[in-house]
Amino acid sequence: MKIQWYRSATVGIFSDSGTKILCDPWLTDGAFIGSWNHWPPLQGWELDEVLNIDWDYLYISHLHADHFDRRFVSMLAKARPSLKVIVPFFEKKWLKRAVENCGFGPARVIEAPSGKPLKVGGIQVTVLKANFCNPSFCGANTSCVPDLSDLEPIDSVAIFEADGKRILNANDALAVKSINHLWHKIGRVDMLLGHFGGAGPFPQCFPEISNEGKLVQANQLATKFIERLASAANILNVKYLFPYAGQYVLGGRLASLNPYRSVFSLLEAERLLKDLTDAAVITLAPFGEFSLGNGEADSRWIEPSNEVLKSYLAKKGLEKFPYEKKNTNPRNLQRLLQESANNVIRKYQANLSRSDASLKPHSVILGTEEEMVTMNFLGESSNVNLGEKPESESVTTVFGHPNLIFGITYKKSSYMGFTQLHFNQAEIGSHLLWKRTGEFNSVINYLNYFHTTGV
């Protein structure tokens, strides 16, 4: 069995018998509402190169745009009519519906029950859901799971077995608290693939923190990701460790934030990991291959120069995000803000009898610099007010571009629970500016419900 790495978490897994599985494709720039771009830069031929491989199956671990490139998946659905997609069996069908919307009919989508092995050609695949999301693990403010009381997962890991070898593709799930509960189910693993960098807005999107402070906190958080990946490798006693899904750069007006993200270079990540684990740390050049049979790679990662990085960021910094290209002045924004805030408070109050009952009071101010709404999370007396009217000493403030805030709040009546213009996507994309007074409060997770279809 061998792997081939293309970009980010996009890898191909090949058995000696000829079965080919593509995992978590992201092969175009502009993920997360336009802000995420590939590093190293795409040369323009990569998408067609991967598209032209005669894949037998496609595995998509979760909805995030750096693991599920809708443009590419739509092209793949058309180019490979016999190709089938493996997705985790989630209670909420956001991922399944999104894949089907890309052109894969229901008969071409396999929902893999958690923990049940599937024989797909010459490879056995076992998908395990990753529950109990903890946003603090990845530097985010909001959980990717809207309703923490339900503990419904949206992420997964997959074990690929063939030719006497086992690969664990952990994608982003090492940032999920429950990964520690999966080790006994996973067992012996020859190779671990896992992310090594942060995807959240902290600290780069917190203007109140000095640049020097951001650098310190970014380094601390990035170190935690490295330590977590090394810990997983040590617990599983893996022979090979492949760090991936940590390389991206922010473009457009966010390009200046790049130095303050909690992401080490792959070269630095490799160096740190070698000091923390006995596993052989494997890094490949894009489209490089590694064979688990003989332990050999046909290429190794070479870090691009700082000059290449500066030139690339200067070019990407000139680009506009989709919502910036619209010359619109959103109408009814105040009403949308109020209705969206009411939706958040309704969800919060519906869960007061559950795990959220003990949460401390907290206020959230959300909107634009000119129009905003305040949500006061005060148990049964929670309320919504237009403007900046916090009723708690503990306050989180979130501002964004007017067109972006409009897109996040307004949903069509046919809305089914997922869209790229979603609060969580905007947060991961670093599109929002944050300020916090007091301690972090997990009521922030309810901002995933900040939208309305009633206006």
C-alpha cells in the first residue's frame, strides 16, 4: 500500500491490487468564503492531474471547505460516472446532501456506519465518527457542532487496511476531544496522517492583542497542535507519521494576518515532531509518493524561500472576496440581525435544562461597525437588543463586513442547515474581528444559529 500527497489533507491511497481511494479533496484556492489559499502555490495543472486518475472511491471526512472542494467534487462526479463516495453516517445529513448536490446520486453515496468495516475493492475502510467537539482545541471560538448538548459529530477518522498495512487518516479530528476515546477501537496503526496547524481566528483576528502578543500566543497554540499530533503517534505506536493539513495562507485584505496564525511551517513542524516521537516523520513534495511496503519516498519536502512566500502573499493580497465584489447596501440588516439573534437565544433557552444550565452570564455584540445587535445570555431572562447594550460584564464583540453579515444572517426558506455563508465558515476563514472582555464562555457556540429565514 502507498499514499500520494497532493495538497493540504488531499491524499490518494493505493492498494497493491489496484484499488484507488481519494481522500478529502481541496484543489482550488478560495476556501472559506474566499480567504484560504494553498501553500505552496498551485501551478494550475494540479486539479486536472488528480481529476484524471481513475479513482474507485472518494472519502470525505467532513464538510469544511479545505476537505470538501465542491467545485472539484462536482467535476469528479461528472468525469467518473462509476465513482462512489464514502461519507460517515451522520444523523444530520448536511454532508450527504452537499455531496449529492455536487452530482452524486443517492446510489453513488455510501454512508459508512461508525466502526463497521467496509470492503471496497482491495481496501477495507473503517470510518469512526469523532464526537464531542471542543473548539478550544483548534483555536476557534465556536464549535463546528451547533448544538453541544446533542454532541452530534460532523467529523470523522478513517482506517484504511490493505496488503498487511493499516493507515489512520485522522484529518482534523485530532482537534476533537473524543479522539482519546477512539484509541482502543483503532488498535495498531502503521501510519498516522494528521493535521499540525491551527484553523481558528485566534490570535490573528483579535486587534486588541498587540502584534508581539499575537506572535507569542500563536507560537504557544501552534506548539500544542504539534504536541497533540506527536502524542497520538506515540499512543498508537505508529511506525510512520505524516503531518499534513497545516499549510494555507490568507489572501485578500487578510493577507497581513498571516504572520500571526497558529501555524508552523512544515519544515519547522517536522523538526519539532522528530524531537517528540520515535515514529519516522514523513514529509513529501506535492504529488510525492510514500510506500508502506519498503518505507521509501520518491520525494521529500523542500520549504519554499521567504522571497517566494512574500511574492505570493503580495499577489494574493490584491484579490477581493466574493462578498466584497458586490456593490450592495444590505437592506433590512437591522431586522435580520434581530431575527437572527432571536433564533440564537431560542436555541440557547431550549437547552437550559441540559448542559448549558450552569453557564455564567455573557453578552455577545454582533454585526457591523454601524449596525449591531446584542444578545444577553442570562438564563430565563435572556434578551436581544438592537445596538450595543450588554447586560453582563463578560462580553464578546464580533464585527464583519456588511455584505458578509447579510449573507450569514439571511437564508432562503429552503435552507436545510448548511451553506458556505455560515458563521462557522466565516470564523475559520478569519473574516470576523473579535474582542473579548472576561473569560471565554461556550454560549458563543450558539452563534452557529445566527441566521433567519423569516424576513
